Amino acid sequence: MPIPILPSIKGPIIDMIENYRSQLLWNNFMANAEIQPALDSIGFVYDPEGIEEPVINNSSAITAYPNPASSLTTVKFYLPAKEKINLSVYDQFGRMVVRIYQNVNVEPGLHEVEIPVDKIPTGLYILRLESEKLDGSCKLLISE
């Protein structure tokens, strides 16, 4: 009786394992002359060691948790320098629902702000952080 030959396993997980081991996919990707200028234009920074804090380069990281939220959500954001910021919640149509901060001076670093959302109707919203140098947003789902 012949020994059955199993098909080789291929797919994204195997590709990720191989790339982690040898960086073959990354090196082939980066060999394309168009890639590095495109990555530079969006501020991409390659870090083979990984990061613990967000790397900010003319943009802002903003998150909300819990998300979905029903009564209270915590907005977490990082500022690389002292900034006057605006922090607001917008509905799907771009209408401001709540202004949390308006032209408030905030020191550099990681910040957390608790926002009560129990009086905001159920739905999908956008949290937006704005300043002269930064602009960041994230989705916020408010549930019952």
C-alpha cells in the first residue's frame, strides 16, 4: 500500500513564521525601489525590536475603552510635545455631539480621560483629537 502524500501547508501563517525567522519576505518587499519612498512619505519607521509606547510622527494615537461603551469610556491618547488640543465626539454625519476639551494646554505624554456616554444615543461615533500639529481619530460604538 503506497504512503499517502499530504499536501503542503501554505498560507499567511506559514509566511509570517518564515518572515519572522529569516525576514525573507520583508527583504524582498523592501528591495522594490518604490517602497522606501512610499513608506517615508507616510512616516513609517521600521523597528525590528517592536515598541511598547506608540511612535508618534506628526500624527496622534487615540483609543477608547471599553468600546463598545454603555455608560463610561476612557479615551487614551499620546502627545509628543505640549499642545493646545480639542477633543470632541462626532456622529456619523460629522455633527459634533460632545466637546470634551477646547483649546486646553496638555503636557506631553500618555493621557487618559474618562467620558460619560450614558446620555449619548446608541450608535457609531468618531472621537477626534485636534491640535496645530496633530490630528487623530478613532471609532466609538455606544450601546445600551
